[in-house]
Amino acid sequence: MSFITQKDLVDFHIKHIGPVPKPTEKDTSVERYPDGTIRTLTDEQIAFFRASELRQIQQSKTLKTNHVVYENQTHNSHPTSSVQETQPFTPINPDTSTYDPLYGDFKPYILQLESKNDERFIETCRKSNVRNYYPILPINN
């Protein structure tokens, strides 16, 4: 039977774990700033945080610029004016001269499809009990 001595344990510890620094020794693996403060962030982490700060500053500048532009637009516009922005679409009357060149030989077929579409819309409104539906203007009066 062999006994394990304290020297065997110390040798094993040094071989597999390494020497334990004494409390009075300064840890040389810790980086310090010139004022003696322990450095806890790597250069890569500092660069990442700095890039994040720069992005945040840029976004706040952009938001301020957009807000100023928006404020200028709202102050310059007249919300109470009643200027029509676009002309409303009016259906083409089949009796007009613009209808024939637009649809050509397909005029009867288009009229039939439009009539069916109008009938389906009216029937759907009746089935769904819609009473105040938008009045449709049939093209073939």
C-alpha cells in the first residue's frame, strides 16, 4: 500500500492547476490605466460601446432634424384650407366617343361584365343587410 504525501499533492497541484499567487504579489495579468484603476473592458468591448454611442447620437440628430422639418411643414401648411388634391374618378359613359377607342371590339363584353359586377355588388349589399351602401353608378344607364 502506498501513501500519498503532502509533497505529492503539491506537485500534482502545481503540475495541473498552477502556482497560486501569494496575497502580497500583484497580479500582473490585470491591466491598469495610468491612474491605477483596474481595466475591466477589452479594446473590442470599448470599440463596440463607442460605436453604439455614435449610432445613438446620429439617430438623435436625425430625429431632431426630422422633427424640425415636420414642424416647418406643419407651420407652413394651411390645414383649414379646402383645396382638392386630386380629381375624383368618374365612370366612362358608354355613349361617349372615348369609350370606343378605349375598349374597341370588346365594348359589348365589357358592358356585360360591368353590369354583372353591379348586380353582384347590389345583391351582396342586400344579403349582408347593408342599407346605406355607396350608390353605384351603372355605366350602361
